[in-house]
Amino acid sequence: VELFEWRGEDLSSKKDGGIIRRIMAEGEGYQTPNDGAIVDVHVVGKVNGTSFDDREVQFPLGEGTEHNIPEGLERALERFKKGEKSTIKLAPKYAFGSAGNPDLNVPPGASLEYEVELRSFEKAKESWEMDQEEKIEQAKVCKERGTTFFKQNKYRLAVKQYKKIIDLLQYDSGLDDEKKAESHSVLLAGHLNLAMAYLKLNDNSHAREHATKALELDSTSVKGYFRRGQAYLNMGDAEQGQLDFQACLKLDESNKAAKHQLQLCAAKIKADKLKEKKLYGGMFEKFARMDKAKEEAEYNRYKDVMAGDLGEWGNSEEKSDSGKSEKKENFTNASDDPSRNALSGLGDIEGVQML
């Protein structure tokens, strides 16, 4: 019965059953909160049937972790209508994960159950609702918010803000030269800051991607070369990293950080070559030993053959010759010649005349 009652709607993007909603009271209208919307909610959280959270809280959707709201609950709220009241069950990875939440007395790896009421919300303005100048101003706000999160070591929240810059400014049609330059500058900062935030998260692939996009916007960006070089070095590609750090120094000869990273690249390349030499050197020695063993085995086999009955005066050859002599003597009488006996047998076959 319990399983039947909880066969609610799976709101997880992968449909893995990690975020399940069961509506207790329908909301009104058709609108739902979007990313950045200010939501006013009442939440009651339980773990193993025990309440750990009961409060009313207001926050921008997408920044719930700042208010001890788990990621899975934020995703669920994106589907709520005003006034809706639902029960949400969260698997650990959509709740507080392996770390738990000491502030709320939630143990590590706990599944959670929430009763949530969306009392009201104010939607954030969508990018398609803004003109180009509004987009630039909003992108600047996102840049500042992202930098605030970055300085607080909240890199995932910083990434969310910097990504909004890219979404807002990826197209700059209809701008005059001055505004286009301003948009270009903020967009460049967005890619550079994303590269840095991803480096902090040890997501080197995305760091490299955004550093490369920054360099496409500005091929003289020292930060772009440095951050991409760092991503390459972290990924174990010291040779590509070396090229980027060298590019940094061409643009800024006094860049001490780039000089230091170049030394690290050189040391890594040297260590890799030494390791490779030892690896292949060991392989060649192994192959040489195998070849030598094979040659010795072949030589020993040859010696064994020569030590046998073969040879100019070998017993086998003598036996063979004596056998031939005996056969010649035995064939002296024509009647004993097997070839003649074989031919004589043909006389019994009809139509064959003996010679």
C-alpha cells in the first residue's frame, strides 16, 4: 500500500526516481517559478520520520543552498504553481549527499521527505523579454554576484551566475560599437571567470573549454592562456600546457606565475620521458632475453639431432644401405619380383592382355 501511495511524479532529469512529488493540494494558474525567481515557501523536512526543519523561507531560485534548501527541492519547486502543496521525497544525492547537513542534524547519506507549500513567487525576467542594453546590465549583476560567491569559495553558485552571462550575451545584434565593445568585455570576463571557477572545482575539461572561448574573443588574453595552460597541466598534458605558458610570457615577460608553471611543465615532461624510457627499456631487455632463450633452445635442439643416428657414418644410414642390398638379392629371381607378381595378377581381369 505504501508503494502504491508513493507512486508519484518523478521530477529528476534522469528519471532515476531521485525526486518524487505527490501533490496534496493543487496550485492555481499555469505559471511556475523560473531560475532566479524569488520564491516564498513553507517547508517541513523529515529524516526517518523525525522533523529537522520547519520554517518559512524566501530566496532566489537557484541559490537555495545558501538557505539550507537541497538541490532536489529547488528542482521540484520549478514545477510548482502558486499555492501548491506537495510532498517531496529526495534520494541522498538530491538531498545533502554524503556530507549530510550538521546545521540541520541531517546525517550523511540520508533520504529526506519534505512537505512544501509555495505561497508566492515573483518570476525573474527572461532574456527574451529584455533588449540588448538590459541584457548587458543584467549580465553585470550576474558577474558581481558570481564574484561574491567565488570569494566565499562557493564555486558552484559562482558557476551558475557566470553561466547566465553567457546566456545573456551570446548574441549582440542591434548594438552600436560602444555597447558592442561593452558586451564583448563582459562576455570575455564571463568565460574567464568560468574557467577559473571550474579550475577550483577540478573540472579541467570545462575550464579548458571556457578558456579557449575566451581566447577566441581575445587572442591576447594572458588570463586565457594561463588558465587553459593550467587546465592542460592538471589533465597531465604538460606539453600543451607549456605552449600556453610560453604564450603568456610572450605577452607578459614579467609574469612570475607563468614562469613557475613553465618550470613545473618542464619537470613533468622530463619525468614522463624518463618513465617512458624505463618502460620501453625494460620491454627491449625482456624481448632480448626472450630472443636469446629462443636461440639457445634452437641450438640445443640442433645438437641433439646431430648426436643421433644421422651423418655420413651414421647407424641409420648403414642400416638403410644394408636393407637395400638384401632387397636386391631377394629380387634376383623374377618370380620373387613384386612388380612382376603385381602385373601377373592383371591376367585375371577381363579384357587385359599380358605382355
